Amino acid sequence: MPVSSPVLLGAVIATALFCIWFAAIGARWLRGPSASERRHARKVRSAASALATVNRIGPRANPARVFGYLRKVDPYVFEEMILTELERRGHAIKRNRRYSGDGGADGAFVLNGRRWLIQAKRYRGPVRTADILSFDALCRQLGARGLFVHTGKTTTVGRDSATDSGFIRIVSGGDLVAFLAGDSLRLAPGARDRRPSLPHNHHEDANL
């Protein structure tokens, strides 16, 4: 059969395409998830377990115990707890593929058509104002709103920085415990947000 035969030529092309696919994707598929992907999956599962523990403790009846527990969980599990709770509420979320620890966003979700970034900090002491300002700058750069969730203590300077920003909302203390209990969380717009507002029935001064 001549080499120019359409059947033989098609077989050669199909074989070449398969080799390209296998080199790019197939080999990785056969190897399975990477170590970082397996670690991420474990953190997500642990977050679901941690949320179940919070419910067993009883956030409304024992808020102090819940807060003490949150300060002991793995920092990355704490991040995933926030995202998992948002997912349970029906919001479209985006989890990071890996944990960089570089101060960037820990995930994102969509509310009323607008993207919100999340930064979750499992602090034990006062929150560093620099962390709030850094997150504010990231939200401004990406044109998104942000939830800065933490288990520490918000200083007056830090809270004023968030209020003046208009881009980020701090969630901590009683707000955090209530959020994990399934209560509604008010997301009020800041005074300095100069971007076009959403339609009235989808205003940003909404509840999460």
C-alpha cells in the first residue's frame, strides 16, 4: 500500500496526535493527582469535618468555645472552612489549587454578579494593619470586593482602614461565629467606592 494512502496517512496522524496528548496530559492522568493536589483535597475534607465540629459545639450557645476551637485549627483548613460554608449557601466559589502563603487571596466567590476575594487569617493576637492594607490594594488592583476573615483582634486602626477602604469587609469575632452558625451577614458598601452601582434589586448593601 502506498505511503500516500489516505487510510495509512490518517493512522499516522492519529498516532502522532495520541503521542502528543499522552505526553501533555495522559501521563499525568495515569500518575493521578500531584502531592499538592492530594494535600489540598485533604484540607477541604478536614474543613467539612471542622465545620461539623463547630456545629456540635454550638456556635450560638457556646460562641467562646467555638472561637477558641477556630484558633486551634490548621490555618489552611480555616481557609477552606470559609469557602465550604459559602459553597453550602449556594454561592459559586473558586478554591486555590495550591497554598502559596504569599499574602494573596485565599479564594473567591460571586455574589449578585460581583466577584469577592477572600483572605482568611487564623490569628491569635492583633491583626496587622499592613495585612489589611495589602489585601485592600489587591482588591483594588483586581476590581473586586473582599472579605478579610480572621480569628484575631481587630485594632482600631485596622478597622478604620477597612471602613475607609470601601472595598473590604472585616469578618471576625461575633460576626465570624454567627456566619459559621448559618446566620446572615450584612455586606454594606463603603463610602469611598466610586464604581458604578449594581441595579437596585441587586445592590451591594446585601446579605451574605
